[in-house]
Amino acid sequence: MLVLFTTSCSAQGKYSDYFTPDRLRIDLMFAGNSQTQSVYLDGLHFEKEWSGTREHLLPDFDYGEYTIDVYTTDGKKIFSQGFCSLFAEWRTTPEASKVDKAFSNSLRIPFPKNKVQIVISERIKKSGEMSQLFSCEIDPEDLSINRDKENDFEVVKVLYNGPSENKVDLVFVAEGYTAEEMEKYRRDVEKFTGYLFDIEPYKSRKNDFNVWAVESISVDSGTDIPHQNIWKNTAADSHFYTFFIDRYLTAPDHKKVAQLVSNAPCDAIYVIVNTDKYGGGGIYNYYGLGMSDNKFEAEVLVHEFGHSFAGLGDEYYDSEVAYENMYDMSVEPWEPNLTTMANFSTKWASMVEESTPLPTPNEEAYKGVVGAFEGGGYSAKGIFRPYYDCRMKSNTAEGFCPVCNAAIQRMIDYYCK
């Protein structure tokens, strides 16, 4: 039976009153189909150093298809975070109407000092409201909380600007690199770090980041390409052809990725896959992932990190995807750079000049103007984006639009201020 927790506290609690400096990984299984879903506890794992915010335990934004909320035993909410998952995406595919599946999903929270109740909620598509899916009590004194060191992979400090509690800790993960290829991985990490901080707003906010690299060694070099009958034994078990889309490169076992970063400070994960084949993926508070050696490697990094770190939505609508009816046109998407105009005042309306027509014509005359351009979120009609072109729309855009830039800045501030 689920115990519904409705009491919450609007004021931020003091971190040290409720949490230790460590973190707790909660391993879950999400199972179901296009119509129903359930959540099951798979295990708990103690990890060193909570590197996330200690100031904004209750964020002032409402991102994600799910939330994890942490309550004291008397019902006070002391921590909350939104997230998305590969399972949530799969539920919108044709396959999900034919078969049940289960996906792993690992979440990190500050390690509690006392017993707490965790609640997982889902966003209801037709209303946009959150509804409780799962709840369980966690006792920090529980002797079954696993404290094993899960790997001995080296965690390398790439960029250090100060204590983790006031920085965004980005951790790169090696995927498909053998022991003999670790030197290549180190060069790739330096290259990708440069790509990220070459573009605004990351360029101006570089001092707010720490960057780490997990040297996770794979038996084989490369990644799986199932539709070409290519199979590799790799650290994160990544593969192309996710949801039968050639370019969609993911690591479906999220717990395995979480285990790889268990010894690293970690606010955001980007998995570098040792391949020259075009592809990637990014899921909010899950991971970003992309290929290492392709002419679009920098563009894919910036785009997918926009998803996984800042919660930005896809602004394109003319590329092949597996999703069906991802958005309800009568409800505002939670992503800060998409709107159905259902409640535009809650989005970027304040950034639009009075002289700009709404909807804004998809014409070059309005290039460089913030407006509401129809076409985005995988749909040519009914969903609007803020700019004629942006890094969340195409690989050829010069950079992020002002709306996406502001959303990224807001996320950096969440971790650093």
C-alpha cells in the first residue's frame, strides 16, 4: 500500500539538520507498458560525498517526467529532484503497446541522518500534475545498505575550481575503451571539456564547474551495433539502434552507469563512447552520451548535455524518432524551451518584444528574434520553440538561443549559488 505524503515545507531546510556529507544511491526498477507502470526497490548503496547543492534542497523549478521527494517521518519535505528516464521514453514507442518491459533507474540523494520516506511520482500527461507511484521508508542504520566499493577505476581530476558543494561536478565516463586505449580517452576528455567551455553560457561560467573523468576499462573497443550484428563487451553496455532508431545511442542499464560513477563527485554524467559512428542521447538527470570521433562530436555533446543537465527539450520536428504523441497539446511541456501556448505566460513570454507576432513566422526575417516559432518537440504543429534556430534544434546553429541560455544559467545557479 502506498502512503500518500502531502505535507511539504516551502522554506529550504538546513542541510546539516537532515543529511550527512555522504550520498545514498537508490536503485530502482521501472516496469510496465504504454498504459501502466510500477516501481520496485532494487537496492540501496552508500557512496562517498554528496556533491550536489546544499542550499536549494527544494528547487524552484518543476522539471522532469518524475520526481523523487524525501520526507521526514512527520511529513516534512526536505529534498526534491526531478528526473527523466529511458523507460519513460520507451513508453511512448509502438513496442510499449505490445509488451511489458523493465528498466533500471538509479537515483542519488544526500545520505539521511534519520529515517526518511522517499516518494517517486510521475507526471500525468493529460494534466501535467504529479501523481504518486511508489513510496518506501529508508533507515540509515539499515545494515543491508550496501557499502561495497563497486570498482577500482581511476577517477581523474580534469578541472578543479573549488569544493564540490558549490560547483557543478561533471563526470565523463569511458565507454568502449580498452586498457590500451586509456591514453586516447584522456585526450578525448580534454577535447570534450574544451568543446563544452567554448560555447556560451558555459564559457562564461567555466569557474563554476569541476570536471572529472572515470577511466572505466572495457574488454572490447567500441560499442554494440545490433542491426549490423556487431557486439562488444563494454563497461556500460551501450548500443546504437535504441528503439530501432539507427542513430539513437544509449546505455539502457542505468544502474550499470551509476555504478561506474560511484566513486566520483557527480552532478552530471556524460558518457564518451569510443566510436566514429554518428549518434548519441541525453536524458534529464540521467546521463548524456555521444560518440568520440565524428565531425559532429562537439555539436552532439553540447546538444545532449543540454538535455541531461539543463532539462532542455528537442526543438526539431523533421527527423526520425520512435516516439508517438510525446506531448499533450492542451498542457504546457515541463521543458523550459517548449510551449504549446496553453499557458505561455509561464514560459518565456516576458522575453518577447511587443512588436513580435505570436505565433512568429518561420522566416529568416525573424532570425535572431525571440518569439514562438511553430515546430518543435518532434511535432511540426502545435508545439512552439523560442528561436528560428538553436543548438537544441540543429547542429548548424551558432549557439544557444537566449531562452535556452537563461535555462542553462538557472541550472548552474541551482548548483552553485
